[in-house]
Amino acid sequence: NFFRIQKIEPVNEKSVKLYFTHPVNLNCENSLYYTIYDDEKVFAEGSKDQLLPRIVASENNCVLLSLKSGSFVKDNIYTVEINGDLTSAYGVRLNDGKNDEMSFKAVTGDIDYFKLEEVFAYDKETLLLSFNKEVNTFLAQQIYNFYLTDSNNKPIKIENIAVESQGVNSGKVLYLNIEGKFTKNAKYYITINNLNDVTRQEYITEMTYSFEADYGSADDFDIQDIEAIDKQTIEVYFTNVPDAESAADESLYYVRLKRGSDKIRPVRALYDPAIHPYKVVLFFNDGDLTAKKDYELSISYKFKDYLGNELGANISDYFTAVSTEKAGPSIVNATPVSTDAVKLEFDKELAFNQNNLSPSNYILEYSYNGMTIKKVPLSVLYVNARTLVLKFDKLDYDTTYTLKFTSIVDYTGASYKVSGQGKNFIEFQVKEK
């Protein structure tokens, strides 16, 4: 459970993929942390600007490490060493502050240079561009980097650009949403003014591509399922990824009795793609929903999918309210992620507020020579709505710790203080690997 190298996958004679046991962030793109050895001799050093590390968008624990010059020799064994000062998205150092290393057998193969592989009208309002490598998302989302015209060279306005964020094509596919609609089977031209890949080493500059708007009917964005969790909470699952801003806007939702007219609006809406990219959690006031009654959930026509397209018409589905009382969040898992940090996972969503992020809200207890020792964390990191990481001065191996919170605030702002309203403690040990 500590932050370490998990595996290395050779890609070609210039690059390898490094997989870690924790999610990573921009810290891992610091080339100073990386050195590659060939039979104990330094082969390439990041500190000499010979290596280029970049996050792989499709996997939250992966880094693409590339040689800026030279190449690997097929079947040679190389070793990647990474400095222990590299920190994960959980804020802990690699291998508990010690360097980590792993070897790999080099492969060869043609280096596939950055290029556009496919362009077509995804639907009547959206152009899809598919690349062979992950793009630099900053440049990819700048509308001025693209120029779209019809067969008469009349410009067509691009309203917004979305980068694919799910699945194997994450980071490789762009969706360009246009003003108006494509004319069926008409010819169009798209010019890429300036775009580079995720390594920022390979560019497509002022290249024009033609396509015919031979689009079919795209799958409609809709409600897949609704699950009532308790008297105040429902989970809504969609058929595709929603627009994050729309998904979290509680004003776009309302429920009413199946044979009623009064609209009941949620007090909060939570969308966290790190928890589930297709799910929105809606929270209601106590008494809003009556157990065993059938309700219709309606979502406004203004709601957008992740391509930025409005639904155009309200969508709705039915669910049956349950009698389960709303309970406070409970700790369901405590995982040491270093010798000074523990990751807490909760069964319900937490608010990002001062109470939950205050170190004084948490107490760590353990026994030493018959004495009960207590201490509080140095810091609290909010990873997502169900995950916190608590940082301490140190945690000893094979010591049984009990971690408690004084109170916890759920996503609606309700505060829970005692174990009867949710499990407020958990035991754990730090184990040798």
C-alpha cells in the first residue's frame, strides 16, 4: 500500500510506461527525479535534461518516460531509478522517502509520430478528431487552434472542445461542438493550427483535413437507473458522462410524486468522476420524500452532456422512496500509505469544509508500555468526497492504532458527532511489505 513502482511496460525504443501503486499528479513530471542505468552505468539522467516524464491521462497511476535523444537497445536490461522525494497524489514520498528502482527489457519498433488518425462527424453538431497519441489538453481545448470551413471556405464557429476522459481513448480523442448543424453528406475542412502531444515534443502545425458529414444517430444521453439510498438520498446513473458543471447544479433537478404536481428540489447535487463518472448523488431535506411512494425525477433540458450539448428536452425516470433513515458517514477502511500517513475511506460523501479538514478533529491512540498515547495528525488531505489522507509525524510498524474523529460533516452540511450516528473509529496496523 506504500507508494512504489508497480511495473514497467516498454513502449518502443524511446519510451517506457511507469506504473505506480498510488495515483500521481504533476509532481511526477519533474525530470530531476529520474535516472536510467545500463548495466550499472548511467544511461540517461533527468537532471541533465535527457529524460521527459509525462502523465498518462487514461490511467491515474501511470507516467510515460521518454528519452530526449538516443534509443534503447533491444533485449538489453535497463534499470529505472526514481528519487524518494517524488510524492504521490496522496502527498507521501516514494518508497517512504527512499529511492525505488525496477528493471525492464528493452523493445524496439517503429516510433509512431504524433498524427491525426481519424476525423468524422460524430453527430450533426459534433466533429470527432482521433489521434494516435494523447494530446496536450491545454492546447487541445483552445478553440483558436482549430479552423473549420465548409466546401465554399465559409468559416464555421467552434463553440467548445471536449477531451475524451474515459476508457482507452482518454486523452486521444477530441469532440468539437459547432454552432449550427452539419449538412448531411456535405464536405468540410478542418485545419489544425497548432497542437502537440502530451510530451510536448511532437507537433501538428497548419495541417488541413477533409471529411464528409456522413453522421448517423448518436446514442441519446439519458438516465440509466435511479437508486434510493435512504430517506434523503438518491443516486442517479446516466448512460454517458455528464458535463461536470451541469451535474453538480441542483437547480436542474426536481422530483414529484408519480401522480402529483408539487416540485421537490434537492438541496445539494454531488458529481465526483473520481468516485463514479456516470453517477450523480442528490440530497434532499428530511421529510421531502415519503417511504414507499413512487416519484418521478425530471432533469432540465438545459442539462449538458460532457460534449457541451444541451439535452434540448427534459428527461425523466421513476424511483420508489425507501424508509431507511439517513445515517452519518462511517469509516469503512483505513490503509497506511506510508510510515507517516493513513488513507481513510468513508461509506458516504463528506463536505470539503474546515471541520473535516481540521487536524484537531482526529485523534490517533495506541498503547506504549501500558500507557495510552494520543496524538493528532499534522495535516488532512481531501482526496475526493469519500477519501481523506491524514499525515502524522510517524507511524510504527506492527503497532495497533485506533483512529477516531470527533465529528464529521457530510456533503449536505449535516454534522455527526457520536458513534451511534455512524462509525467514528477504526483500527489499523502498519505492516512490513
